[in-house]
Amino acid sequence: MQNILRSNDPVLLSFVDALLREAEIGFHVADGHISILEGSIGAFPRRVMVADDDVVAARQLLIDAGLAAELMPRPATATSNPVSDPLPDQGR
């Protein structure tokens, strides 16, 4: 699984949840229960994790929804080609 988004914003996380569910892309929101330890102050961002096979589709879905700036940068791989890569690194 790969981390495609990290946020403390519950509205953003809910929107991403709805988009991914509607597109039938499997995902997991990690660190959702850390609020018990932190006292619900929102200090620890939640991570949206997507299966390796669905990362490209999930990233494109979120880019199409206007959330490109929220995406995590893609990890560099030995096989990635920045010239022919259809999804340029966008985000933080």
C-alpha cells in the first residue's frame, strides 16, 4: 500500500473517502484512532493508503476532483520515467 494523501481535515478526508468508494478503489485511512492518544487536538494527520495496483487510478481521480495540491509526492522508482509519466508529481 502507498500513502497518497495525509491530512488533519475531516471534511477533506470525508470527501476523499466518498470519491474512492464511489470509484470502487480500495483504501484504508491509517492513524484514525490516534485521536484517543492525542486528545483530539488534530496533531497527527491521517494517511489515506491505497493498494499499489490502484495508486495511479486513485491519484488521477483526486487530481480530476481538484485535489492535486493535497497529494503526497510520488516515491521515486528505478522504473519511473519522468518524461512519459502521465501523472507528474504534484503536491507538497
